[in-house]
Amino acid sequence: MKMIALIALWLLGLSASSLAQDINCGAKGPDPKPSEIKLISWNIAELATAVRVYDRPLRSEDEFKDLRLYRECSDGHVYAMQEIASLRALARVFPPSQYILCISGQTVADQRGLAPNYPFNQLSDIKPQCVTDPTSAVSTLPGELTNPARQYVALAIKRSSGVSLADTRDVVDLGPKDPATDHQTRWGLDITLNKNGALLRLLVVHMKSRCNEDPIEEPSDNDHCPALFRQLQPLKSWIRAAHQGGGPVIVAGDFNRRFDRESPEIKTTDMWDVMSGASTSSPDDDVKLTHIPKNKEFKCWPTEPASQRFSIDFFVLNEKAAALSDAGSYWKWRYGKDIEEETPRSRWPSDHCQIQLNLKFP
């Protein structure tokens, strides 16, 4: 009897623990079907372990625990990440025992002092840095390589998902020098995913910030827009080349652009029209694309103005990827803790919420 009572108490404790996590998770997005994977895009806002990125305070152990909880809440199979300062920081949220990890090779290029021009003849041995060994200790992984630390795009794949890495490449052209500041912008991370022989091309991006709606083309009244303008052709070229490969293609991440609020009177300079080829008169460079979400407002934080509830985080899909995706599965995961209006911005888990999309793969 005593043993039965102990087991009952243990089960009750598990139930209570699960309930507590459910409360912190908030409303949940749709679960993927058995034949689907859940793709998450998450900008974690200057995630670092030992060297600060800009002015954000380093996170405490409790804050890292919260991030791990939010990761457990969304329970994705593949995570496209932004604003990751190092592999070690990424591994504090996504343990190598459970996840395959990759971060842009721009980390190494910056350590070598190659920014902001990144001469191609000095990049031949630089590639994305990946952790595939499940026994890798977090403490042995590279920490921040510059001071102050910088932010990069990254990837995490859940080992139990059956998804593996087929190929990893840097898209250096996505990181041109900002003409206004002479600083670097961020490279893209080109990943080919494999599951049971089926392939999916995924590009993780974090485009130039603070040109959310203004005209992009130079000259611009917004000093942040010329750098974004210089990223558009490399992005368009990557999309077209990947599409010509014949398989499903997804670009995921922080585009720093509200596609649904771009000004129709400046069609030739709108980001969406450049990406899809609609900005040119020739149909030869057209690629039929879909972006998710579309024409919807989603609130992430209590203090978020209505004008900012149109997304800048997207999944952009070619026709084959769109046919595999469940558009109704899109979800923005609200943080279930520390969302009070008085919470200082520097102590938010992030200024972005996770976004989710389920898709059939293979």
C-alpha cells in the first residue's frame, strides 16, 4: 500500500509539473500530424553567455531556464534562429544531446577581422560551424569570438525528429557593408534538410533592421534602408537558384520588413516584389512565392502598438513548399511569463515571439 501511495504521489507530481508548464506556455499552436514536421523561427534577442551584444545585460541562469521552457513549449522539430552570439549560447537553450546545432561561419570571419568587406579570397576555409556529436559538452563549445559580441543566424534540429543535415553553406552575399555605417550586415545560413531521402532547402535570414515600411531604393530618407536594398538582389538570386533546383524551398526568419504594409505606389522597390521577380517587366526571373503569415495582426507583447502587430518574421515558400505546408497551423507563441507591461525591455526573454508552421516532410 505504501508503495502504491508513493507512486500515486509521484504521478500527481508529474501532472502538476505538466500543468505548470502548460500555464507558462500559454495557448498552444496546432500539433503536427505524424507525417509533418514543425518548423519554428525564433529571434532570441542577443543571446550570449559571457560577452554582451550591444547593451543587453547577460542573461541569468533563471532566464536561460525560461528560454529552455519556452523551447519545450513550442516543441519544434527544426528551429531557424536569429541573434545568436555563439554556439555555446545556442547550446544553453538547445542541448547538443537533444539537438544538432549550426551557426553561420560569419562568426569565424568576424573573429579573423574580415568584416565588413569579407574579401572572398580570404573566406575559402570558412563554413558554418555545426555540432553533430550528441556527447559535446556545452562548456567546450566556442563562446563569443568578438568583443563586443555580434549576432548571427543559426539552426537547431531535434535529434528525435528524424531530420538530418544534408548540406550547410553560408550565403555571404546577404551580408554587404552598410553604406551608412560601414558596419557589416548578417550572412544567410543555407541548409539542406533530409528526412527519409526527401530534401528541403531552408535559408535562415536576419535582414537589415529599421526599414520596416519606408521606400528601400536609394536615395532614401531612412539611413537604414540602403543596406536592406543591397541585400535584396542577393536574396532574390538565392531564391531563384534554389527554386530552379526543383524542390521545396523555404526562407525563414526575421525579414525586418512588413510585407503586408509596403506601399503599393512604389512597387518596383518593395521588398516582396523584388524577391518574387514582380518588380521587373521580364517573367524570366519570376518565382511564385507565398508568405506566412499574410494580412494578419498578432500581438507579442502587451505594450506592442497596433501598427507593429503586422509581422516582420515570416516563412516564405515556393510553390512546392507551399503545397506541403499547412497554412492553418501558423502560430505565434506568446511568452507565458514576464509579460507584464512594467517588465523592462532589457529583461524580456526576447522582443520577438516564436512563430510556427507545420509541413509535410517527406
